[in-house]
Amino acid sequence: MINESLQVISMVLCLVGLLQVLVGPKKAKEPVRFYFGFFSISFFCSLFMLLGLILEAQEGALVHEVLRLVTLLEFLSVYTMTYIVCRRFFRRAEPSGDNKEIKFLSLGLKALFALQAVVLVLSYFTGFGFYIDSANMYHRGEGFWLILLMWGIEFLMGLYVLIRYSSSFSFIGRISLWTFAASMVVVFVLQISVSGIFFITILTSVFALLLYIITVSNSTELYYQKEREIDKLKVDIMLSQIQPHFLFNSLTVIKYFCRRDPVMAEKAVVDFSTYLRGNMDSLNTNVPVRFTKELEHTKAYLSIEKLRFDDALQIVYDIQTTRFDLPALTLQPIVENAVRHGIRETEDGRGTVTIATRELDDSFEVTVTDDGCGFDPESGQGDKPHIGIENVRYRLKNISGGTLSIRSEIGCGTVATISIPKGE
């Protein structure tokens, strides 16, 4: 009755955990997936143990065979829980999966888990690791030590990673994983020392439920903190693109043409509103936009600059393809950089900006070329680097998997190249 009660309580705790996972926050995806899998497997492990306890009191050949199968599934569930816990250690230690040692240990973990499954299945037929006697009583077989040895090696591998890569975990992560590891040791010692009482499922369920509440709440807070940082970055990007001097200059141009040429003043107002709308729209999107839309935004900016500088600023378009997407506010800041820091800083303030696109085998390229003053790449772009350029690099990498490269030579000009991989 004690064992049956423990398994029922464990099943209830697992269902509570699953309910928390299903209705709780989904922002922290990695721990949510882990705990959903762990609670599910733990539930079935308790269910198999409960069935085994019930079947032990029954008689008959069919009951005997079902009990053997239930015992096999019970073992497989227990060792699957150990496997996914160790896998979590590995993934938290090296999220990118590039560490060779972690790759080797992961391969070894998979091999041990597969070997355990083979030994358990063989035991079902041969009684090597465990067997059920004619009275439907469970017994450990001669090879039970091998099953325990493999379990111990798996756990030691997880413990090694936890110690070796402790600095890779957050403070909450270290606390939760160390607690989980300690709980597994306690469970193992109790299960070996106290015969006849099945502690494993009830204790692991309790620890898992407590750690889920701690881990997911912390991960969710980190997620929202990152979201706040992204929102701040969006605002910074927009503000970096709407420089006060450009606002003042644009309004001055509009005022001038209102008196001299109302038609041109109307065009300037339309271009200025298109430019502002493009900047505002960028705050509401984290996905790439069509190149044609970004080009329209850039042309609105250049149109206003042309009204200011007239023939001193020449614009050349060599658009061979528009069949691709890129992050909003990607092209315009590069063109603005070419005008402000390239053309306008030459001795006579004159020059040409060329915008070109082309399609390659594996990517699309956008090139912005100016014949302005240029700069020394090793010393940076002047005394006041344009923050928009770094924002462009960030957005290209994180939204489209793209890159921005800049080549420049003093007195000759600058070439900025955006590369967008196909399929991104």
C-alpha cells in the first residue's frame, strides 16, 4: 500500500507539472521542452510501477507476461529520465554544440543509453538483468550490476560537465542543476539501501516540480529582459536615423520651396513623410522587408538631399534584381553615411553615390559606392562613427543571417557591401 500510494502521489505531481508546463509561460522554450518531457516520462514510470505492484498480487500466465513487459518499460523510463537530464547538462554547458569535448561526451551518452536499452530488452527474454519468478515476484539478475554501472557512468558524465563547465551556467542554472544532481544521488542511495520501497519516482517528481517553478520563472524574466533590450535597441536605431540636423535641414528646404516653388515643396513634404514613415515602421517589425520597400525609403531620403545639394550630389542606380528581402533600415543608413561622411567631407563637397544590386549563386548583394574622401579602416570611420552602421550589422546578422563589409581608401572613396544568403 505504501508503494502504491507513492506512485499515485508521484503521478499526481507529474500531472500538476505537465499542467504548469502547458498553461505556463512559453517564452523560455528550452526549459519548457525539457520539463514537459521529464514530467511525461516520470508519469509513465510511476504508472508502470503502479501496474507492476497491482499485477504482483495476481496470478496466471498472461499476468506473468504482462508483468515482465511492464517491468521492462519501468526500467526504460527510469534510464530515459537519466538520459534527458544529462542531455540537459550538456546543452546548457554548450548551447551552440561546437565544443568537441561536449560532442564526444554526447556521443558516449547516446551509446550508453542505447546499450542500456539492448541489455534491458535482452533481460526481458533471458533474465540477465532482472526476471520475474513463477510467483510474479521481481528479482535482480546476475547482470544487474552492468545496468547500474552504465547508469552510474551516465550520471558521472553529467556531473563532470556540470563541474567542468560551471561558468557556462547562470547562477540560477547552477543552483537548479546542482540540486537536481544531488537529488538523483539521494534517490539512487535510497533505492539501493532501502529494499521494497520505490522512492525514485516520488522524489524526482517533487524535485522536478520545484525546479520547474524556479527555472522557468527565472528564464521568463530573462526573456522579458532581453525583449526590453531589443525594444530599446529599436528606439536607438530609429533615433540614430532621424538626426536633428537632418530634420532641421529638411524643414528648411521645405520652407524655402514653399516660397519659391510650391510644387517642389509638395514633393519635398511627400518625400519627408515617406522617410519618417519608413523609420517609424521599422519599430514594428522584426522580420525582413522587401528590397523595393527599403529602396523607396532610401530614395525618399536622397530626394531631400538632392533638393539641398542639387548637382553637387549625383545618384546612380544599377538595380539588377529586387527579388529578395532584408531588414528594415538597412540600406538607408549606409547611403546616408556615404553622403555625410563621404561626399560632403570632400574639398568641394561634390561626388557620386551608386546603389547596385546583383544576384549570386548563393546570395544577393547590395553595394553602395561613393567617390568621397574615404577613411582608414584601421583607425575607424572618422572621429564620430555612425551608430547606424553597427546597428545595420546587428540587424543583418540576427534577422537575415547576412553580413556587411566595408572597404575604403583615403582620397578614393568607400564601398559598402551587404550580403543576404539565399534561403534566409
